[in-house]
Amino acid sequence: MEPGKMTIVEHLTELRRRIIAVLVVFTIGLAGGLFCAKPVYEYLIHADLAQGFVLHAFAFWDGIGMYMKIAMAVSLMVSIPFIVFQLWAFVSPALRPEERSAALRYVPYALILFVAGLLFAYYIVFPMALSFTVSVTRDLGLEETYGIAQYFNFMFSLVLPMALLFELPLIVMFLTKIRLLNPLRLRKMRRYAYFALVFIAVVITPPDFISDFLVTVPLIVLYEFSVFLSAAVYRKQLIADAALEARYAAGDHA
């Protein structure tokens, strides 16, 4: 075996060590999230988006479940940069020095994109989906009695997946940087990618066309933006490769 190369067992051991580190950070974030749960809950309930609903508890665990959902969302937001860093650290031995330093610069943007996804989903997608479903309920003449678990399940089923999907451009740039993806391949698989994004939107949203549409369109825009970023990274790679070949050619002639 060549010096510096790891065996499969060593790779798996390293992966397990990094997964354990992620779980430890997530657990610490979860504990911190429990302290933040009440003020976050009060903001979410008293925000204009709540539309003055009187929420009810239909089970003894509803309040605890609400606290845990908020704590998990806070923990996930805190853990995202650490998760991305651990991913970078796991694959970095296979990268060239310039690729390693360039990929490391992506880590802070993971949190920025996650927060951007949260804000977009909470302030744009969630109110529109909530308004649509409530209007249908009222048009049918149904008496509105909403449970706290149903309200937060509806919210988190839209907000959290959307926030995670906002990481797509970063993932595509990273995979392009390590030469696992390129814009040519992304354009070729566009039809299948659109189908997958529509499927994801249908799965993560409530069963109505408006919610599906409100999630599908941003996902497709994110995919096209990812292709654009991949093309920018790929062009730089081609220029760097051409310069490297020119140096080698000049060295051979010397």
C-alpha cells in the first residue's frame, strides 16, 4: 500500500469518528436550543403570521413536542457549519492544496444559505401556504380549532426542508471543485433533476397545489443557480489546467 493512503477500515473509522463529533455538537446545540425554545415560541406565536390563532393542546406531549421541534431547529442551524467542516475534513486528504483551501472557504456560507432558506420559507412560503389552507377551511364553513402540534408540524414541514435545500448551490460548487460534477453533466441531467425537485416539493409540502408550486419554483431556480456556479468553477479549473499543461510543455522544450 502506498504511503499516506488509508485502508477501507481506516476510512470507516475516520467517518465514524466524525459522525460521533457531529452528534455531540448537535446534542449540545439541542440542549442550548431548549433554553431558546420559549422566546422563539413566543415570537412565532405573536408574529403576524400566526393570524391570531388560538392554539390548543390535544395531547399531554404536545407542549414538550413543540419545545423539542424548536430546539432541534436551533441545534441544526448551529450545527450546519460544523457538519460542512467535518465533511470537508473527511474528503480533504484526497484534494490538492489549492482545492483544499478553496473548499474550506465554503464552510461559512453553509450557515448563510441555511438562514436565507429559513427566512425565505418562513416569511414567504409558509404565510402563503397557511393563508391558502385557512381560506379553504373558511370557505367550507368549518369551525377552526387548531392544535399546537398541527400548527408547528405544518410550519416545520415547509421551513426546515426548504432551509436544507438552500444548501444545494454550495454542495454543487463543492462537488464541482473536487471534480465529481461539472456543468455539462448538470445540464444533461436537468430533466431528471427537475422531476426529482418536483417530487421533493410534493413530499415535503401539505397536499395542495399552491404549496407545491411555491416550493417547486424556488427549487428549480436554486438548481439553475447551482449550474451557473458550477460553470464558473469549471471555467477556472479549465484555465488552471491549461496553464499547468503550458508550463509542462515549456519545461519539456527547455
